Amino acid sequence: MNIRDKNSELANPPVVKKLIPFGGYHTNKIPGHDPELTEVGPGTPMGEYMRRFWHPVCMSAELTDTPHFLKILCEELVAFRDGSGRIGLLHAHCVHRGASLEYGAIQEKGIKCCYHGMVFDIDGTCLHVPFPKGEEKEGEKYACSIKQGAYKAFERNGLVFAYMGPPDEEPPFPEWEGNFTVAEGDELVPYSNFQHCNWMQVQDNAADNFHPTALHSAKNVVKGQYQGTTFDEVGAASMEVAPDMVFVPIHQGRGLACAGARRVNKDRLFIRVQHQVLPNLSLHAYTSEDGSSKKLFSRFHIVRWTVPVDDVNAKMIGWRVMGPGIDTRGVGDKSMVGYESIDFLEGQVAMRRPERFGKYKIEDHPPIPSDHRARENYKDCQYAPGDYEAIISQRPIAVHALENPTKFDAGVFQFRKMLRDAIRGTNQAAGPEQFAAWLRENSAAPNSYCTGNVLEVPEAATLEEEVKQRRHVARQIVAILTESDALKGDARDSFVRNRFDALEQSTRS
């Protein structure tokens, strides 16, 4: 059955809506999920598309003196660092008789299966078969006849990245702007947070720039029952203001610029541009901006991939940029960034209130509650739900057919459409081969639209004029970034800052 058959009315009958009081009976039939975007196993449209890109699969700290079992894109894998320091990512089940290599012994070169002693190199080559004395040649012949499934992997700033597609179609690793625009004195701090739901709704949340107004605002918390940084994490009223949003496809449909304009006060506008990149990367500007002073072209604060584990689990894994260059308010807490932990928003992860429950250790499995309502801190989560609660409560796989979107959801639906166009071939520029060619043309270091800005733009005389002004400034910010895309480094930085400054001045004339 092809994807269009699976999406037919037979598989997903249209939802009949009867808008009558107490009409739950008429809306109690749940259609199927959207397989084209949500299913990621081998052979699925989305699974095959994703396999043509590099993804972080675990943290470097998870590679210890024993193999690390993990699941990515519905495949059971084992990751390890051998004695020579090389990273291996192999199919978990030994090609000989199927025993899991998670119980294997890491060697100076490769890994040895616990069951019969076969040794495999990081590329899957069988290095040794323990045949009896006198039959070594037969063992060598057997070793040449088998190959353990393996994927290329490497470490970067505390994360392990892997490419799981056809070896002859390997793309360059995307070094966004060469070093992810980390200013002097700043650093990329790795983290990995398990999400107990389908990857698509986690990625949707990154493109949903409207939800902080409700979900992350202390004024919406019941009786003040919230903990630490879960709410008001920005520390400014600007994030409690519903933003005017502009969504612009960029880089020939390979990404989406999500520009939000929020008024800090009558004198300043906060313009935050998040950059969504196909298929699962999101680049976020400073999350703790209070808008207290003018700021132009502030860059990456969060670099995040949403990596499918299987169809009903995912990892939110990437880097927090820490240091004075980006964290101008000095509110970040590096000690809280890591495995199953993030500093800026406790509700981002399954674990809450570490001072009460204790932090997870690397050797622990991520929390996988069979019923999220059975968690010890369930009532705390009800008082002050965060992203984690909102996302996983959409069902293990969100049912798109039941959604009733508003115009504020445009970014979510735009990004979904871009994914469909990419995997269907209706936007060839976003296809894996063309995407890889574009990266090579840009020396694997394309420019990002990610930026946070505080502009001294006076409030307009009327509400109608103010709305028009906010949207105009947001659109112009994206237009200037597009103009600058042919420039690199300091030249681009200078161009953008000057043009942003001129834009600010034009609002006063």
C-alpha cells in the first residue's frame, strides 16, 4: 500500500463536526495519524528522507567502558568508543546469531560479541572469528563472508553524530556559519532530553512561536503553583505578549524563518527570528531577552535536533550556547544542562524539581512512564505544565485530522508542507541530493537567519498603525537577512547591523 492509499478516506475518514452543546458523542471517533510525516522506519517516506541527513544520536558522555544501546529511526543500535578513540555505531544484533552487542566487550579496535567472540570493526568488518586451532584459514574465510551493519559516526562538542543513509550518498556535515556563531568566551554545551511521543509534534513545538504567551506565562499558572524557571523564564513581560508573526520560506524551501515582533514597552520592539531547517533542525535566538537595551543581530542560543527514536518516542538533542557573548543577562546555569536536564525551562523534560527527586545519571535509562499521569510529580505538572506535558499529551502520535488551526499556527503547517514537498519531490531543491549539493556550494557552512534584536521603535499612535508597524518591521528583518545571505562572517555581520539600524531610524521619520 503506498502513502496515498494510507491517507485515503478509507484509512482516515473525514471527521464530521456537529457543533451542538454536549455533542461529544458526535466527535468521539478518532481517525488515524498521518503516516507520511510521522512514521520513520526503514522504507517509509519520512524515514528514507531523514536517513539522508546527519543527526545527533547520543551524548559523548553516554559512551563509557561498556557499549551503549540506543534506538534511532526505529533501528536498534549500539554505540561505543573503542580503545583507539574511534566511534562505532553498529546494528545491535550480531550478524552471526543475533545476540546483542550491548553485552559485547569493547576492544582496542572494534567490539567483541559476548556470545561467540566475533570481533567487528567500526565499519562492520569482521576482524576475528575464534575458530579452533588448525582451522584458522576457515575462520578467516568466514570472517570475509559477513559484515555487521554499521553507520558512520563522529563526535562534536559532546554529541555523537551519525549518518544512516546510503554510503555513496553521504552529505557534508552542515557547519552552520562555520562554528554555529559562538562568540569568544561562549561554548556549545550538549544536552539530550527524551520525549515520549512522536517526533513531529516535538518539532511542531519549535515552529509554534505563539504558545509561550500561554504556556510560559506565570499569569496563567493556577494559584502560583509553579517551580523555579518553568515560567517567566525570560524575566520580561515581552514574552507574555502575543507576537505578530511572519513566516517566510528561505533557502529555496530548505528552511523557514519564523519572525515574531513583541512590544517590550512604548519605546522598544523585540524581534526574534527562529530558523527551522529541514528535516528536523531548529536554531533559536536568546531565550532570556528582557529588552532592556538596544540589541542588533544577536545569534544562536539553542541549536536543536528532534531525532526520532521510533514512531512514538523522540530525542530533543543539541547544544545550549553558554557564556557572556549570548547570555547577556547571565541567567544561564551550565550545571543544569546535560542528560535529561535543561536549565532554562524545567517543563521541557520529563523530570521536574531535581532538588526533590535527584538528577538522572548517564547510566540510567530515560524516564519512560507507562502512564504519564502516574508520575510522582503529576499534580505539580498540572499546576504548571511545560512544553513536555503539552507535547506528549497530544497522544503518542498527534492526530492532525482533528486539529482546528488558527492563523497563529501558520508556521507549524508551513513547515509540515515543506516536509511533504521535500519527500514527495515537489520541491526538488529540498531533496537530499540537491540539499547536499547546496551545502557543498556553501562550503558546508550556510548562513542562518537566527537572530534576536531589540529595536528602539516607538509605539504607533493607533492600534491599527501599531499592528501594521510590528508586521512591517518583522518582514523587513527577514528581507535584510535574505539580502545578506551572499556575505560571510564579519562582512555579513556589519551589513546586517547597519541595515537593522537604518530600519530602526526609518520608523521614526
